[in-house]
Amino acid sequence: MTLAEATELAAALELDVDDIAICHACLSFVSLAIDSGDERKVAGSITRMAPDLWTEGLAQPVRLALERARKRCVANAEEAMVAVDKSGPS
């Protein structure tokens, strides 16, 4: 899946971080890296923070959102479900 496809899929999932019991400070490390535009910083931040966010409570909402997206025939939702089941947040 390309970056553009992943971005489209993420937007289609309609996840609201205010509705998910995850650490917003931890999430801010990722969002600040994204805002920097530096792809290496983004990748590093995601690699460091994703496992913690996942275990804090992101796993179930993401899986449920992917299932809803798959039922709506959102592009790449099925592929993402398989990847999440196989590898979790990485």
C-alpha cells in the first residue's frame, strides 16, 4: 500500500483520538514528527510509539474501524486488516 493509499484509508477509519483511551502526550510525539515533514522522524516516532499506543487501547478501535471500512468496501481495508492481524502496529 502506498503512503497516499494509507493516508486515504486512515481518514476513512474515522477514529477520534478523544474517544480512545490512549496517551495524548505519547501521540503528540508522532504528530509533531508528522508536522515536521521529515519522513525519517515520522518513521522513527511511529516505530517508538506505536507499540505503546497499541497496548494502551488503540488495538481494538483500529480493528473495529477496519472491519467497518471493509464492510463499506473502503479501498485497502482488507489488506490493512490482514497486516494488523499479522503484525499489530508495526
